[in-house]
Amino acid sequence: MTRHVPALVVGGGISGLVCAYALRKAGIDAQLVEASSLPGGVINSVTRDGFLLELGPQSFTGTAQLHRLCEDLGISDQVVQAPPRAPRYVLIEGELRRVPLSPPAFFMSSLIDGSTKWALVRDILGKSTPPDGDESVASFVRRKFSAQLLGRLVGPFVSGIYAGDPERLSVRSAFPQLYEAEKTAGSILRGMLRLAKTKKGPRERPTLQAFRAGNQTVASAISRKLGAALLTQTSVTGIVKGSDGSFEVQLDANGRRESVTAQSLVVATPTEVAGKLLAQLDSQFELLLTSVEYAPVAVVSLGYRRKDIAHSLDGFGFLVPRSAGLRVLGSVWNSSLFPGRAPDGQVLLTSFVGGTTDPAATKLNAEELANLVHREISPLLFIKSDPVFSQVTIWPRALPQYNLGHGDRLARIENLRAQFPGIWLAGNYLCGPSIGSCVEQALAVADEVRHRLGH
């Protein structure tokens, strides 16, 4: 027997969850199917031996949409903020150096030389034009500022967000505001100020946040609201377009087969899954979607006795330039940022290994990765003994890469999607990989579905 639903969302990561929730809130009987037993995608929180671990994103930046979503779900009181002045560090010549976080601090810092500072002044006073073609982040920074700024700050920053390679990441796709700023004002600083003035709604000061009991709080809260409309351990095995414009979707729920017809279908899965599913409608979907590259990342959480670490651990953590020759990309000092991350007298440090510049690292086993991270961070933080706890999670496809040509690829995907009215795509490969960007894009998709269904 075939069930009929106005909207079916495939994929229960944050994008799919938010989209299905927004549709149901608008009075649309949307259903969500998720192949695994636990919704949330890479957002996964675990408690072990008194340590609260994030196996995926360690924190998120607060946005107006996220704030409203949390209020709506009744979980605003569970959001905790990191100390707003927590310093960030970067490893330079074997030493952890503070990253300047304001223009005055930047110009006072010895982290960058006079010629780089002069290049920043030149940007404020002068005018430049971006090239016609797609430009890499590395090329953009060298052209506008200096190779030193790229190596010491921008490269590590790119590792922290995308686990990517600045030589391959597209500035237009990965950091569209920088491209738009130069295009509209001829200056990054003047352009960013102009863009800030044009933004509507209340201005939310970006703050680093997490949930008191772990970031899975948001996925669990949405799952509870969805109730029976969320089907886990249910995968899509086939999609057929009906003569009436609806879509017949074949499902496998733990070996039980059924079919659902949906007027609107939102595919909120990673690209390789979306490509295979939609290839049944047009083989071009698979060709385009599976060409999006992903960076593999190992998340290595180590617990130590506080007395065994001589460093103050006052701050957010540190990033590592590739020129430093370490395999660790960066480290977050979880227990310095948020309460309840480690038992009394102990600390939790989470480091990241791999990325597009070192994919082989994610082929190491858990013990090798824990040893590698301990060996590399010990001299930097003056750690005198072995960790008392370790947890290693490997994500073979952790983060989509907004590499050169990504914008053109998305335009081609969008043109193809437009040929199938009633199909939408949602996910972290479209408008940014952060939780906030995924929420924003999922809400925009829900709005489009709502308008199409006349709600």
C-alpha cells in the first residue's frame, strides 16, 4: 500500500531535521526518513568516563536563526557561551602565539611584518578589482596582502573551518563576503562595513556557543518535536517521477519495503548519496554531485590530569600552519571553554588530524592517532604524562570542499534541479558547512516548499 505525503525529507542531519521541523510548524504534514538509527549526522555527543565529547563539531557560532530555533524548541536555556575574550593561538616557530583579534591588536602584533601591515593600510585607502575567473584563497591573500599572512594566519584558519587547502579553495565560494567586498568597494574593509550596513534585522554579535549537555541537544529536541513523522533506520531505494508531477519513493525500513508518494521531495543527504538517488531521474545528478570533494578528518579527544599540564590553557585552543611540519591541524581546549566537559581535576583537549593536505593520517588506527596527537601537543603545552583518557572518531567524508569551480558546479546542479519541479536539495555543500549556514539554508528550502504547496 502506498502512503501519500505532501513533503518527504530524505536525510536526518541538521539540514533535514530543520527543514522537516519548519514544514510541520507551517502546517504541512512533512515526513523525514533517516538511514541510521540516530538523527543529527555529524553532530554527535557522547559521555564517557565523566568526559562530555563532541565527535563532530565542537561548537557553533550563534546566529539570529539559530537563536530563534532554540527559543522555539525550548532549549535556549541550555545554550552556553564560551568566554568572549578567550584568546586563540597559532603555532609560530615552535611557540604558541596569540592571534590578534582586533585591528589595533593586529597592527601592534609582531606576528606579521611591516610590509603585511602596509598592505592592509593599502587595502583600506586604495582600490583593487577581483579577477574575472575563480580565484583560490591562497592567490587572493597573496595578491591583496602577503604570503606571510597566508602562511601564518589565513592557511591555519582555512584548516580550522574546512580542513582544506587554500591553494584549491575558491575565495568566491568559500568566503563569498570577501569576494563581494572587493567587487563592490574595491577594498575588503570598506566592503565588509558596507555589507554589514545592508543586513536587515537585529545584528547578532557572533559568539561561540555549545549546549550544556552536548550539541546533540538540538538534534534530539527536533527529533522529539517530529515524533512519529521521523522514521529512522529507513533508507530510500528508488525514486520515480509520476505522471502527475509527484514522486514515488521506495523505502526500506529495516527490511520492510513500502512506498510513499510525495508532492515535494527534499534530498538532504551527503552528495554521494544524493547523486545515487537522483541518478534514477537523470544520470547528470550523480556526475555533478559526486564530483564535490570531501576532506577526511580524525577527531582525537584526549583527557589529562590538570596538574600534568604546565600551560595555563587559558583560551580557545590553537591552529597549526602546514609549514610547522606537524600533522595536527589544530586543537580545541574544550574544558576551558564550556562547563562539564571533564571531571574535576582533569581537562579535555580535542585535536584534528587529516584534511585535504594529509588524508593518509585518517588511515591510521585509533591508538596510532591518539599517540600521534599526544606526541605533537605535549611539547607545546608542557604535558608531563600520558593521557588518562582517549576517544578517536574518523570521518572519511567530514567536510565538503568549496574548491575552484564549486560555484559553477552548483549553478549546473541548480539548473538541473529546476528541470524537476518539486525536488529540492539541502546540505552543508551548498551555502557553507557551519551549523548556522545549514540551518539558514534548510529554512530557505522549507519556505520554497511551503510556497509551492500553497501554505
